[in-house]
Amino acid sequence: MTKHIHILGIAGTFMGSLAIIAKELGYKVSGQDQKIYPPMSTQLKEKGIDITEGYDAEDLPDADEYIIGNALSRGNECVEKILNGYKPFASGAQWLGDKVLSKKWVIAISGTHGKTSTASMVAWILDQADLNPSFLIGGVTNNFKSSARYTDSPFFVIEADEYDTAFFDKRSKFIHYHSRTLVINNLEFDHADIFETIEDIDRQFKHLIRTIPSEGLIIYPENENIERLFSDGLYTPTKTSKKTNLLSTSKGSSFEIDTSKVDWELLGEHNMQNAIHAVYASHHAGVPIDTACKALESFTGVKRRLEVKYQNNNLTIYDDFAHHPTAIATTLNGLRSKVGSEEITVILEFRSNTMKMGYHKDHMGEALFDADRVMVLKPKELDWDVKASLSTANASVFSTIDEIIDQAKLIETGHIVVMSNGSFDGLIDKLIKSY
């Protein structure tokens, strides 16, 4: 008899991808969530996974097991019904670790930025090397058109997030992943809603490092924040990556890794660093360096990572999943290197919990240095001065997306980058329709 699992919080990038894996493993899968929007809603529908909107306990089916996402807490109707009914439940990370990852060579991509892009690159390299990897990535790759898949390959590529696991398990999700190859892209403060200091994040990464076997490998850039993680002991070999010279090309950019060259569509030093890590991680799994570099030349990126959504002869509109000043700065710097003096307009939403709390407010003006014009949506609940935090940028603050669209649709030339790690209430689609 087919086992039925029901997932609470199914529309999130991790839980939605887990649902796809479970479906491909032969489980009957259903789920509930409050806000369901593309691309995850589209993927789940294509996979034939039933979703109910909202957390009405009356909609909770009689499943064999329940997987509870980290966005849910005590007091949720469905959570209370599961607990009071003594139903079997697990976090998504624990379920995945126990049922799937414990049997695989796990290549885990961690860090504050670049996880989705780097994990996508590794999956593509292994795929092009005929290793047919499984993967679970926190975004939809243009090459695979999906955020997850399960195969009989020994290799599993996963985006390893430091966010907590569930209301009943406050360890970071990546503790459950049985990683063998670990990439730490970078390490900065983030997730101010659950971490008070960078030391709190360090502690979770130190736990992760202790789980990597002595036959594994840890790959990271020269970075003091990362190197201090090893102070409590290191039992795994490491490989340190170094940046190389990045050149702009008609295609995008080019650079060398060891003695092999990559000439690809992506822009910016941050993507080059991601690529170096992806190549080294793939090499640990047995892929020759030159084969990995060749595979990257056909890598076309991840949806919502400076993704072109509209273009005419004079104007290009991009969608970018922005959540941290460093990521914003590197993305805009890469675009500036490509477009030269052409005008760049940023439309920005403070969407992540850390951004809303104002933790990064003193760094936002500097992060937007390469933008000629900035339009910011101020959420109603913000209790700090957005305009003051953007004093070094040519910025305007708006109360509604309609006000932003009225101004943005007057722009006829250059580049408009819409930056948000949420749906931005459909702003980008509404803006495109105005042209």
C-alpha cells in the first residue's frame, strides 16, 4: 500500500522540493500552506501534488506521516491536531536525512550567499558528466526547469541552509544532511529573527563541520569568518579557493580555474567564486576539472538570479532574489561591469525578516552604489527610517507598489532590476504589462 505523507508549509522552496522528491520515491504526497505562488506552485501542480491553501484543521487528511515546516509553530490548528492525535511527524530536514541522504554521497552547498546558484552549477556539472545526480535546490534552475529530482545515482546535491529546522528542533537544517563534500561559500550575519549574533551562526556551522567524515572535503574561500570555524578542531581535509582574473566578453564573462577556461553567460565575481567552488566540489566526486569547466559554459543560471524577464531595443527588466546587502552589491557590480554607463534602476523590497528588522540598514546605501536610481517599497510594519538608511543612494520611498509602477513605467531606457526574495505582490508582471 502506498504511504501517504502530508506536508505543512509545502509551498516553501525547501518543502516544495522535498515534496517532489517524495513523489518521485513513490509516496502519495499532499500539503497545505498559507501563501502559494510560482514557481513552486507551478512545479507542484505539474507533479500532481494536491495543495490546500490555509491551515484549517478540517482540511488535514488522515496521512501515514506528517512533515512540519519551520514556518509553523505551536498554536497552528493543524499542528495542534497532529500533536493531540499522537500522529507521527518529523521536520523536513530530518525526514530527508533519514529516508534519502543517509544512503547517498551528499554534496552540500552552504553559506550566506550563492547557495542556490552553486548547488545548481554542481548538479549541472555532474549531469553533463553522465553522473545523473539527485538534487534539492532552493530555486528553479533554467537548465533543469525544476528545483528537485530523485535518481538512482549515488550523488545527491543539496542546498544546505543554516535556518532552524522546526519549532521542535532549533538546530540548523544542514545538521541532518550526512554531508560528505561541503562547500562554505561565505559567512556573514543573517536571519536576525532566529540568530542574535554571528557567533550563534558560527556555532551551527561548527556543528556541521564536526559531521563531515575524515574521507570528505570542505571547500571554502580565503575568509577569516570561515577559518575561525576550525578553531574547535578540524578532522576533514580542506581546499581553499582563490579568485582569478575575470574578463567581460560578448557572451557574458570568462575566467580560468587552474588551467581550464570558463566562458559563460553569467556576470560578476560572485558567480565566478560560485563556479570555482562548484568545479572543486564536482572534482571531489570524480569529475575532471576541464570537464566541469566545459559544462559550465552551457549553464544558464537560476530563475530570479538577475533573470531577464522583459527586453526591447532600449530597456531590460530583471528579476533578482535579493536578501542581503552583500548579495545586492555583488549583483549590481556585475551588471555595471557589463552595461558600462547605461542607467540602472533598482526597485527594492525589504522582505526578509533580517531586512525588515533593520539589521542591515547602515549598509544598504553602500550596497546600492552601482544603481543610478533606487525605488523602495516601505512595509507598513517598519519602525525605522528607510529614507535615512539610503542617504548615499539616489532613492525614493513609496507606500504602495502602484506608486512605484507609475514612476517606473516612465523609464524608457537602461536596466530595471526588481529585487525581492518574495513575490513583491506581482510587481514585476504588472510593470511589464505597462510597457
